[in-house]
Amino acid sequence: MQRRPLWARESVLIGTFALLTAVAAQIRIPLGFTPVPVTGQTLAVLLAGAALGAKRGAASQLLYWLLGMIGLPFYAAGAGGWEAATGATMGYFVGFIAAAGIVGRLAEYRQDRNILTSLSSMALGSIVIYICGAAWLSIELDIPIATGERNAIALGVAPFLLGDIIKMCLAGMATASAWGAVNRFSNRS
């Protein structure tokens, strides 16, 4: 059996994790006080970085954002299109790309080989998502980042901390299986 070209294997892996993020986005709990819902996306983002490495992990999240941007129903609640891609949650999409790249780079340095080092890289990835998300939310809603009763941290970070800790733990536990599956696919294709 002839092996598929490298670009084809890479495309399948990147596309698979973009689709995984789209599916995870449909796990959605709206919060009435913020335009940012609780979703499963960060679990997929962190896992993409850990399983694919820096370049492919970041590419999977860029592909996810772009496919939603052109109108595919990839975002929470099946949303898609330019307005959804550049609205209040745009900072999170940018953060997804950066976080997958950072978690992926740390995985390339073997920071994903046990649960403790995996969790520390996942935490760093989540912080990057929060920074990008809160910064853009502040601009989009014209509110301060951290001061006042209504601020970007209260709307875009604080409500998600507990859920993201749970998602980091799940991603950390699934990392070894995910990169094992990626390696088997890469070696078999």
C-alpha cells in the first residue's frame, strides 16, 4: 500500500481537529449576562495543540475560525459568518490559535507526557485564551478590562474558570491517547 503524501496526512489531521473544535462548540451553555457562552471549544483547542504540535495545532484553529468565518455553522449554536467571527468572541478565536500553538510547542518539548506537566501547559494555553478574549471583549463592548461593575474579566473570564479547569483536566487526561492516535495515523498513512 502506497503512503499518502505528507501534505495529505497533515491536511487530514488539521481538518480533523478543526472539525473536533466545531463539534465541541455545539456543547453550549448560554449565560444571560455575557455574550460569551460556556462551550467545549477550549477542550478541543488544548487537545489540538497537545496532539498536533505547535504548527499543526495552530493551523487547525486557524482553519476552524476561517471555516466559520465563511459561513459554515462551526461556532456555538451553529453560528457562522463574518459577524460571528469578528464579533464579541473574536478575541477568543485569536486566542485559540495562539493557545494551540503554545500548548503544541510545549508538547514538542515533552510537556504533555504526564498529567502534571500537561496541566501546566494547558493552564498557560487557557490564560492566553483569556487574555485575548478579554482584551477584545473590552474593545467590542467598550468596557474596561478589570475595573468597574461591568468589565471584561467579569464577563469573559471569571464565569469560565471552573469549567475551564475541568476541561484542562479532561484534555490533560486525553492527551496521551490523542497524540498516540495522531502518531499511528501519521505512521500508517
